[in-house]
Amino acid sequence: MTVKTMAEFAAEDKTPEILFWVGCAGSFDDRAQKVTRAFAEILTSAGIDFAVLGDEEACTGDPARRAGNEFLFQMTALQNIEVLNMYKVKKMVTACPHCFNTIKNEYPVLGGNYDIVHHTQLLQELIDSGRIKMTEGGTFKGKRITYHDSCYLGRANGIYEAPRAVLESIDGQLVEMKRSKTNGLCCGAGGAQMWKEDESGEKRINVERVEEALGTGAEVIAVNCPFCLTMMKDGVTGKEKQDSVMVYDLSELIVSQMAK
């Protein structure tokens, strides 16, 4: 697969249809890299002209701000905004709700105004418009799938239906957890908790959430966030259910059942 950078497009005096903001996890985490590749495959299959920033992309600054380092957040954000504005970026997509929330809701105050969507929204749009076709009777047909609402896509931005519409396209049986949508439970990684040691308590939050997921009888836990992917996968492993219950990002479910 060949993915061009914004610099390469600019060198040809061209502009891509959309910029794919990969994010730190999608760039450096081994598990999240599989999500990045799956989503890039979907964009390529749909015939979308897209680019990445490559080495010019830095962290959005979300973890720094959540941890209370406002100076580092603004320094990082302004650096990104300078690069994005230099390339006159208008439309963006990202597979990370943290990046999505920060760029959508916090960059405008610093001069960064972009039309950014989460990859679940774009996936729904591509499926509804017929730009990607799903095969009948794929790997996940009839399987019980439960969906975990990430905090920054769900409660922070009110996006609940797009991911579920995407799941409907693979003919799985969606089984909701008791706490879902506006009442969803955090995976335990948000608010920069990913980067610090656990506080004292009776149970880790991701274990609590995985117990709830397992209680639905689901064979697949679907997520939309690299942080949630890590936390839910760790929880499933902690329960020694990794051989019977799989954790996937929505883009991985789609690419496995997409007509090539």
C-alpha cells in the first residue's frame, strides 16, 4: 500500500480529498497500527484521495491538557495548527476520539478551524453511499457483538448512532451492555489516566467494563478508540477470555467483510 503525505501532494501542486490524522497510538502502538492500516485499506478501496502528515504530525496535546500541562498543550497544538494551515487543510478524519475531540472543539480557539469527522462517521457515509460494499455471510455474520461507547465520541460529542449503523452492515447481532450511550462507562484510560499508575480501589475500571461486556454473552467487543482497544483487550486477557472473546476496532470488522 502506498500512502502519500501532504508534502508529496503539495510538491505536485495537488490537494487530497481528505487528510487522515493518524495520531500517536495509530503511529506507534503495535495493536493500533493494525487499525490504521485497516482504515487506510478502506479509504483506498473506496477510491478516496487521502494523505497523511507523516513526520510532520505531532501529538494533538490532549494527554498534556488532561494531565494539567496547559503550556505543553498549547505549544504542541500551535505547532500542529501551523502545519495544517500551511497546507490549507479543510477536511480531516481520524480513528482516535481523543484527537477528534481536541481538533474539533479545542483547536478553533487557537486558530485551527477544520471540518473533522471520526472514522466511524466516515465509514457510515461510505457504506450508505455505496462507495464500499459489504459481502454476504462474512466472518462476523450472526455473532454476538457488543459495542463500547468511548467517552470522547459518545458523551463528549454525542455520536452514538454512526458506529451502530456501521455494525449493522456486517450482519452481527448487536447486544448492548447495561451501561451504554449517554450512560456508558469509561474504559479507564481517558483524562490522561493511560499514563499514570492506578489509584487505590477494589477493581480496575477496565475490568469492571469487561465484566459488563462478557455478561452480554458477546463473542466480539467492538470499539472505536485506540485507548479503549488497549484497555478492553487487557481486561479480556485478565479474565483469561482472549481465546473466546476478541476485541476489534470497527474499521477492522469492516475491512474483513468488505468486498475487495
